Amino acid sequence: MPRNTHYIAGRFVEDTTSERIAVYNPATEEQIAEIPDAPAEVVDAAVDAARRAQPAWAELPPIERAGYIRAIADKIRGKVDILAETITREQGKTLDLARGEVLGMAGLMDYMAEWARRIEGEIIASDRKGEAIYLNRVPIGVVGGILPWNYPFFLIGRKLAPALVAGNTIVIKPSEETPLNAFLFAELADEAGLPEGVFNMVSGRGRTTGAALSGHPGIDLVSFTGSVPTGVAIMEAAAKNLTRVNLELGGKAPAIVLKDADIGLAVEAITVSRVVNTGQVCNCAERIFVERGVADEFTERFVKRMAAVTYGDPLAERGVDMGPLINATQLGKVAAMVERAQAAGASAALGGKVAERNRGHHYEPTVLTGCTPDMEIMRKEIFGPVAPIAVVDSAEEAVHHANDTEYGLTSSLYTRDLNQAMRITRNLKFGETYINRENGEAYQGFHAGRKKSGIGGADGKHGFYEYMETQAVYIQHG
Ligand code: NAD
């Protein structure tokens, strides 16, 4: 069993005095653990440990830092079963998806380790005689990583690996909903012999531990993934110290299906996107715009496919397509949004209600037809297995409505016409666009939201360099 303690300066710190937070299995509603809600003093100790460790860590050749990242990735692969089961128990995703999350995270760690030999500066011609100018990439210092619950384990690696390879140290705060996988990660990092203080982990609520971390003067970069309102709170807290922020926030991805699309492909891709992790994914298809000529065919096939989606307790009923929503609040939020959509004129062609089960926060796979772009269900993040469909008369109309949103994370487009695909892609105001497929970003890509979906990004070369800053050096010589 994970020790459920903070991990600070290379030690598991027993915390018996802080307030406790109960952790539940969302499929059974049973309490499975209790964790401490770290107050500011505990956060101080973790930030202090990270600050003390950072200079020596930055002195190591990058390839040696990367060696630790690879060692942790190997340990993760050796513990995939227990890690996946822990994620499923506290978060509710299927075991296959949890295994994918664990292995995907280990793969991302390996990918980021490759950057050790690719950190490059620049030499620039000077206007002065006998002067060399060069730009050096240097670590930022201490990173505070604040994580959501939907891909809790993957997000540890997405922040920690680039931060550490770049020469920073880090303090991670997992979501209070899903802390147990992070405790296991701390054990593996410890076993891998990571020098003390390079990685620290504190558990607690957002308003206590998270606020203390994001407003801490000893943090040089807050790297946050979560909702827009929390992103705003974190930016406000960071502002008082002028701490840099990297924010990966919510989305409302449009899936645009044009009349020349491969309808079978679109139906399959959008279904999987909408139900994977029970619809709780920042870049999954959240609203569908289908061109009138194929609207009936698409809707009929889509409803049939969504009706085949199975759900249940992923540990007790192996093989189900989706598990429960994370908690009762999220279930109530999804149910209320669907009710308001129906009151505004949408119809449930499938589902439309809380699942009739004795236990667990399950919502039926749902398809809403007759939606219009002004409806709340087409504008606000649902984060559940609910697909609202609006019919449009042209590609231009679809693009107009797709862009008419405060979010800018992901979009997708289904067409067989390459020219149309290229033209529309240029006009979509989103950080990511998928053509003839749905979300699923590559390690070497760049996952970044525009507008209220965030600031900065993750993955690939550009995501790696978010964890470094530039130093200009001027050398006057003879
Ligand atoms: P959330 O914003 O409620 O919580 C995220 C984290 O922030 C938690 O650890 C929480 O304890 C902490 N927190 C809450 N209030 C805080 C405060 N005032 N100060 C500091 N920390 C605070 O988000 P969530 O419900 O855990 O996750 C779901 C959201 O995350 C969705 O909106 C989803 O779209 C988004 N998300 C985005 C991405 C992306 O890459 N863009 C990825 C995954 C999830």
C-alpha cells in the first residue's frame, strides 16, 4: 500500500497533524484512503528542499540527469499492474486506459530524456569588434507542478521529466481526488536514487496546499493543468511574485463533419473520443457540427454506436468501455447541463440521465440532437459522456461556430478533400487540429491551448524549452 505521506528532501514525511482528506473509489463510493492536507509550513519545507537541491542538480551534465529519468521510467514499467489498478481505483478509468496512461507516461519520460543531448544555444554576430555574443539555455529554478485528476499519473511525467532534464527541481501537488498514484510514483523515484530534494511531493487541497505553492516566492515557474477558474486563481497568486506560469486548461473541442466525410470513420473516432475516460478529457470532442447533407446518416449511425458503449465498475466488471465520473459533484453537473439543454430545445436521442445503478457515479452515454450553437451545452465544458449535435449548412458556418468560443485547445475535422482540409485548418483558432481522427497527442508534438485554454504548452521541443530560459552572454576579447 502507498504510504500516503508527503515526500520531501528524499524522505517520506509522516504528517499526523494536518487535516485529513478522504479519498474514494468513484465506482463503489467506498473510502479507500485518507491523505494529509498540507498547510503552508509543509509547502515551505518542500520548496526549501527543492531550492537547496537545484544548484547541484543543474551542475550535473544533462545526460546524467536524463539517466535518472530513464531509471524511473524503467521502474514504472516494472510496476505497471499496481500503478494501473491504483489509478483505476481512485479515478474510475478502465484498466486498459490506466495501463496506457502508465506506459505512455514512461514513454514520455524516455522521450524527454532524449532532450539531454539536444539542448542548444546560439552564437550571434556582434556589432562590436572583438566581441562574441551567445545565447545560453539555462534552467528556470524550482517548478511547482499542480495536477488534475483526469490523467493524474501521466501529468506527473509531463511536468517532471522536462523540468528535471532541463536542470530544474520540482514540487508536485497531485489532485486531492487522485493522490495515491503519486505516492507510488514517489516510492519509485526514491528507489531510482534520485538525489534528495530534486523531486518533492505534497498532498492537499487546492485552496490550502495548491494556493500555498502557487503563491510561494520560492517557486520560479508554476506549471498547472486543470480548469479555467483555477488557472485564473493560480495566475493571480503567482502574479504577486511575478512567477512565470504555464497553464493547460479546459477545452470545448468542436468535431466538424462535412458532407464529403468518411462517415464510418467519423462515427467511430468521435464515439471513442467522447467516451474515453468517461468524457473527462481536456481535448476530446465536446460538440459536433455536422453538415446538413449527411446529418441524418451521421446521427443515426452515431446513436447506434454510442448505444453499444458499455459502462460499469472497471475493477469488478472487466471489459466495460467506460467507468464512472469522478465524483457526485461532476455527475450532478453533467445531469443538470443535460436537463438545461433539453429545456432549451435539445432532444436526447440516446441516454440523457444518470444510470440506474446502486453504486457509482455513472451517467448514460448520451446523444443530444437539435442543439444550437448558443446553447450552454454547446459552449461550456461538459466533461462527461454527452455528445451534443448541431446541424450546419456549410463548412464556413461550422468554422464560424467552432471558433465562437472562449476556449482554444483542440478541434477536429472530417473531410476527404485535402484543399478544404488545409483551408479550414488555417482558419481554426485552436492550439491543436486533428484531420480525420480525434485527440491523442504525440510526445514530439505541442499540446497548447489558445484563448482561455491556457498559456504556453507541453510536449516536444517547444514544451521542453518552456522549462528553460535564455541567458545572453557578451564576451569582449582582443
Ligand atoms: P481543478 O482546476 O479543479 O483542479 C486542478 C488542481 O488544482 C488540483 O490539484 C486542485 O487541488 C488544484 N487547485 C484547485 N484550486 C486551487 C487554487 N485556488 N490554487 C492552487 N491550486 C488549486 O481541475 P480538475 O477538476 O482536477 O481537472 C479537470 C479540468 O482540467 C478540466 O477543465 C480539464 O479540461 C482540465 N485539463 C486540462 C488539460 C490540458 O492539458 N489542457 C489536461 C487535463 C485536464
